[in-house]
Amino acid sequence: MNKTLFYTGKGDRGDTARLGGKNRLSKSDALLDTVGALDEATSAIGVARSLAQDTLLQDVLPEVQRRLSYLMAHLSAVPELRERYVGLSGADVIWLEELIARLESDIPPLDGFVLPGESPAGAACHLARAIVRRAERRLVACAEQEPGIGAANLAFVNRLSSLLFVAALREDGLAGRVVTSTRAGE
């Protein structure tokens, strides 16, 4: 039986290879930073998924994670392989929009800013949302420098933060708590 090594040591100098290529990039490269932020988002979504009480969220969050992995592969691939690792499409964005509509149908109108932390699953969704928003900012900056990232990839990550906000509200609602904050006198 062959043992798998989970490290190569090739990145010890601070660089790494892109998917499908021998050319290496600095680990501080903006593209790799974007992929890292998306990886962090995927992990945070995994935490939210592990805590989720809502069965719909339990079912769809793994698919969200899979689609983010397609985006990460697209970004990581050398330009000549980007067609093979296509990333996301308009259909993926529509899928998220329809999912948001399903999830938000049971949520009452909000009367202020939502305070994260009313349930463990809701707090995890809020944290994942904040990480996704950071990843989105990095993806936008990267798209300004790197051709071929695509509008659907940007739109998907933008909608994903909305999905996670709605997911947090649903989880807090299942726990019987949604706390909002308004300024005095408003």
C-alpha cells in the first residue's frame, strides 16, 4: 500500500505552482490571495453547514462548496487551461438567486441591523458571509488585473453573501431569536 504524502516541500521558498503548469507564483500574488480567501470562505461555509438546523441548508451548502471549488480551480489554472476549468456560469447565479428566494420566503421584514450571534449556526453563517465578502473584494481586484475571470464568477460570489445572510436569519429564526439594533430615536 502506497502512503500519500500531504506535503511536497516545493513551496518552502514562498512560491507555488498554478494548476496545470510548471510556472510558479509567489504565495503573496493577488491571484493566490484571492484563491486563499475563497478557500477560507469554503471552510467557513463548512462550519456553518455542520451547525445548520435547517434541512434545506444542510442539503444545499455542500453544493455551494462544490461550486466554489470550481471557481478556485478556474482561478488557479494556467491561462491555457482556463477553458477546461470553466468556473461558474449564469446558470449558477440563477440557481443561487432561486435558492435565496426560497429561503427568504419565511423571514419576516427586518426593522434594523441584524446582530450576529443569536444561534451557533446563525453566527457561523454570518461569519461565512463576512469572509465571502472579503473574498469578493479580492476577486474584484483580481478581475481588474487578470483577464478571463468572468462576470458570472463575480456575480456568484456577490449573491453568495446574500444567501449566507438569509441562511443566518433562518437559523436564528429556528432558534427563536432574531435581534436587530436601531439607533435611539429612529
